[in-house]
Amino acid sequence: MDITIIHCPNCQGNDIHRHTVYETKNNGERFVYKCSQCGEYFSETKNTSIEGLRTPVSVITDVLNARAEGTGLNACSRIFNVSKNTVIRWERRFASLMPTLMLYALMHNFLQMTIEGDETYTKVDTNKPASESEGWTIILMERASRFIWEL
């Protein structure tokens, strides 16, 4: 399943078109889509963990990061001026995303890739000037692991 394709929450169709754009109070622009198959209109956040949130996602992220770093529930509530029940509700709401967020954190922190590349000229079959040859190879190397790709 491709997670980059938007599906209609009503009929699961993928013949979706942008209908309008709207501005949220705290989270920027969002799109409203229309399904050509069933005529359903829906927001891009429909059936996601952030559907219906009124608090800026950046504030929720800060609160959940503080909790993950060991800040107690009462302290977190005081520091960010939110109720304890709200913090608990956010923790429960985003708990299902833990595997995805862990994978993202690992990818972001430990698997950053710096790729260096260069082209090389290789003589193929006959000795021709470089401008006339099809013997060009692109070599890419990931700096940390020294993994090499040839194209």
C-alpha cells in the first residue's frame, strides 16, 4: 500500500481532486479534497491522528517531548499551561504512532546520508574522445559507510 496516495475515507477510492484551501488558526494551510467516485468532501487530516486538533502541533510536540524526557505530568501541565487530562489525552492519541515515530527518529538521527558523486569516463570498445563516447559512469558514494552505487 502506498501511503502517499490519498484515499477517500468514504469509499476508499483514489480518484481524488483538490477542491479548496483553507487556513487553520494555528496549523497553516490545509486542503479540502473531493472524491470523484462518491462525491465526498474531506480534509487532508480526515482519519489521521491530528484530525480535529485545535492546539498547534508544535505545542503538542513540545509537551510530548518533555514527557518523553522525564518531565512529570504535573510539571508538564504547569510549564505548558495545559490540563493534565489534555496531556494524557494527547499521549493516548499519539501512542499508536510510536513505531512510526521511532523509525523516523532512527532514520533522522542515525541514518543521515551524505552522498558524494562524480562522473568517470571509461573507454568502451574503441579509443574515442570523451565528447563522442557513451562510456560515462556516474559513481555515488555514501560518505559514512563508503557504500558505492554506479549508474
